[in-house]
Amino acid sequence: MAKLITSKAPNLPMAPGGYSPQFQEQLNNALRLYFSQVDNINQSVTKAVNAGGVSADFDYIDFNQLALFDDQTARLGWNSVDETLNLGMAYGVTQQIGQETYARVENNTGVTIPNGTVVGFAGVGAGGTLRVAPYLANGTQSSLYILGVMTHDLPDSQDRGYCTVWGSVRTLDTSAFSVGDILYASPAVAGGLTNVKPTAPNNVVVVAACLVSDATDGVIFVRPTITQMKYYGVFAKTVDTTPAASNTAYPITFDLTRISNGVVIGGTASRLIVPESGLYQFVATLQFISGSAADKNIWVWYRANGTDIPSSARIVTVSTNNAYTPIALNEAVSLAAGGYVELMYAADSTNVRIDAVPATAFAPASPAVVIEVTQVQL
């Protein structure tokens, strides 16, 4: 380790009342020695740098708390307003050390990503660099992809820039918000912020709070609160269904998606497919109608990935002619990503049907079957 050694400068001689050649020579000697010491120090530092680096042993470093300096890349100085050190970085970014945290990111979207844009993970670039793109919270992408907010304009130049994942982002247009507003990732504008909490099926991701409301000098404090989005869906069968044969299992098909976030009807019309692994609650209601007064038994149960779920069946007996008989059954099912569940039924008579009733002047339509799917555990 190269150690920086300093010497005390010699005392300058006292000047006599009049001009003295002897005094002048003493003064010249003292100055020669002083500057010789400065030169020796500079030469030592230069040799250490040329040898591969310079370091010095210090107990501490004091920064001038009243210094006025311009921020520039690689410059470090005291920020008397935020009472921390300013570190000048690329793109004109100044980090308030200890009060801001950045992710080093890359843009390959084809356009510049502006300062203040909410961005999400969009892949990996050369050398393992995070790639980002403006995030749209409309439910098409998992909330887990949210990263933070750009703290400067980042062109599509393959250069790496800075995304604030915790701390202040400045010089924004926050005039649409009030001081103290909680800001969410926008479901309508890619990369935008909104102070209106989104509703399903949009993502609800708290990103920041508004500190200064201004058209040009607005400030937000970024602190993304990211939770994994849960998936759900509500589906219905809107037409009648009659068993073709008695004591035979049939899957119930669905023809209406009332609302869905990730869970879909797929493969066949009877399969409800989940996008991610987890524990899902299935709640189904069915209504039957009898074609005669004789007793008829009906079984309803769940099947997961083509296999009947043990102890999931419910049985109802219908007998009153043309009377409606409802049945409901709940089941919690653990599924892997891409797994599916079917609702099955069978009857000991064909003189019965799952019945759909059209809307009347005073009531909406009554589907033959409604099933709700909700992810209850990730």
C-alpha cells in the first residue's frame, strides 16, 4: 500500500526593517525546500498511480459542509440540504448516498424511456444487465415484474442507466397530483402513474408518493410495494344440459366468461385452466329441474387434471315435476401452472336436466351453472 506522507513546511524568516541580501537568501532557501516537498509528494503519488493505484491510510475524511460545487460525474461532495454526500454519476444523475437506491438497467425498446417512467423487467441484456420497458398495469403482466421508476431519460443506445427502486425522483410533472397522494402503476398509460387505485382485473401496485406537486419541479418518493397478483375467474353455462344416459359421468361445459384474470376456459369447453401454481377455491352452483314426480338422484363432483378428486361429490334428489332444485359445492384444489379442473355430473335418470332460465321483465337471466375460481394461496 502506498502511504501518503506529509512534512511540516519550514517557518519563513522574519523580515528586517530594510532590504537585506541575507534575508532574501534565507527566504529563497525556505521556499525552495517547501516546493521541493510538494514535488516529492506529487512524484510519490504519480509513481503509485502508475504502479496500479494509489491508496492512503486515513482515520476519517472531513468534507466542507459549506462548499458550493457543481455536480459532475465521479465528483463527491457534501449536500447541505439533504445532509448527505452527493455522488455525481452518468446521465447527469446525482445520487444522495444512503437516501436513494438504483438498479443499473438497459433499454432496448426502440425509443427513449423518459425520466419518471414506471418500468418493469423486460429480459436480460449483454453481461447480465437488466432490461426494462414501460410497465402497463392492465393485468396482462404479473406485478412481480415491476422494478421502479427511471431517474433520467434513457435512450435505446444499449448504454446502461439508472432506475430508482427506492428514493426520490425529481424534475417531474406532478401537477395532476396533490402532495401526499399515493401513486399506483397506471393500467391505462404504459409507464404512467395514477392517484386512483386500480380495480380488478388491473394490477394494484403502489409505486410512490407525491412529495412536490409541480408542472416541472415535481418530486416523488419511490417505494414499490409489490405483491404477487392472485388469479381468478367467474364462468357460466347459459344453456340447458340433459344427460344422454343414466349413471354415466359427463363434464359440464361453459360458454360464458363473466370476468377473468389468468384463469381461462381452454383445451375443451369443460376445462378451467390456471396460469400459475397455487391453491385455488372452486365454488359452483347448479340448478336442476325434474321432468316427472319420480325421485331422481344427481351426483356432482370435481375432477382435476383428468382424475376425480376424492370425496368431492355431492348428491341431490329431485322429484317435484317442473320444480327447480339448486345444489352448491366448494372445493380447494392445489394445482401446478397450466393445471385444470372440470365439474362433472351424472344422474340415475335422463328425465332431468341442468336448467337455464332466460331473463324476465323483473329479473336477470339465471344460468344453468355458475362457477367461481379464486386463488387463495400463492
